[in-house]
Amino acid sequence: MDEKLQKVLARYGLGSRRALEEWIAAGRVSVNGQLAKLGDRVDANAQILVDGKPLQIPAWTQGRLRILRYHKPAGEICSRRDPEGRPSVFDRLPRLRASRWVSIGRLDLNSEGLLLLSNDGDLANRLMHPRYGLQREYAVRVLGRLSDQQIDQLLSGVELEDGPAKFLQIEDAGGEGANHWYHVTLEEGRNREVRRMFSALNLAVSRLIRVRYGPIEMPRHLKSGYFEELPEEERAALFAEIDWQEKDDLPAKHAPGSPSGTARGRRMPPRR
């Protein structure tokens, strides 16, 4: 049995298919001693090198695809490397063998809340793809209350530098003193989109927390800086949203094993 090269690489969490197609076009991948090209297919016997390092291709038997739910605190970045040396969400996650964690969407440095991660880059790419329209819900704290006119603007659309954007829903969540909370929902994941939408109306966001991604919510028991394996019923709900079949799971031979039991509420110390 053979499959497209970029799909195989995505299963190891090396990136999205689009990004891996760019790697192939740039000459970073070779198959059986020859530079790979777009459209190449590989089987279990293929010898693949990525940046000159071998990548073993196991037998195509079904294995365990993993999805983590992480409560990101403010002050962590969603990249692996940072010239400023700031802490990363990946510092706290369990180590994987033969693959790596891929974040499903990002949260900026000062934002908090729900972050999903998987060891399958192909799955992560589908969960972020606009085609499936997975909703993101955020709790937003602003100074003052929104007027009816401002709510109408945010629902009908505001113009940003990368095109118009709008919320699907805005709910008043109350507040005390000068600060007020709102829950907003949208179907996109553009960079700092929620903050920029409020900024377009001269409103400053003082706190931003993602509380839902598609059907997956942030549970009350999961404290900031902790993660857990996504339970089976929530995995099934997530897969149903994007028409993902379990047969697409990672090969078992090299799929990283789960720790005994679930990683419910585990906190990993940052690695330096």
C-alpha cells in the first residue's frame, strides 16, 4: 500500500500538507536516494530523508492518534523557537517518539485558554481549514460596555487590513466596575483577529480567553498550565465535525504510546 509523500510526513507531525509540499519543492526531502518531487508516493519500504536525516516508514497498521487539550496561560508563545527566549506551550507537553506535537490554531502571547494539539499534522491542518468552519468562542474583557451600534458593527463586519471580519454572535457576560465581559464567536482563525476587530472600534481588549474550539470546550477542572488527553466521546464529536475517519490514524508501530491512564490535569515543568 502506498500514499502521497506529504500525507505520510504530515502524520509524523512535521507540519501541514501545504507546508510539506513547500519542503518537497525546496529539495528538503529525498526518497530512496533521489530528491522527492510533488506527486511522489511512498510505501512501507521507502527510505525517506528529511534535511538529510532518515525517517523510518512503518508498516501501515492502525495506531493511536493523540489529541491534547491544554489550558494555555498568558505569557507563553505557540512556537517552538523564540529569539527572545520566552516560554513556549511545547515546554510543558510530554515528549513524543518519531513525531511531534502540532498546535491546532494559535493563541498570541497575551491570550489564554483552550489550545488543542495533535501528533498528526494532517488532522491539525483539517481542523484549521476554513472549509470546515469550526467555530471559535472567546471570553473578552473590555473597558466599558459596547453600544448597540458597536455590536451591530461587529456582527455586520468591520474592515481589517487583511479583509473584512465579523462575529457570528456576541453575548453579554456581565462585569464589575469599568470592565465588562463578552463572549464572541467567529469561524476564522486569523492572526489576532478578535483583538483587531475591537481595536477597529477604538476598544482595547484587556483580557482574551478562548473557551471553545468547534465542539470542544475548556472544562472547569483544567487549571492554567495543565493538559489532558481528549476523551473518546469528545474525539468522536471533533472527528464528526470534519468528516475524519479513524482509519486515518497513525501507524501503530511508531505511534507514540499514551502514558498509563489519561494525562488528566497533568502539568509538565518547562524544559530549558
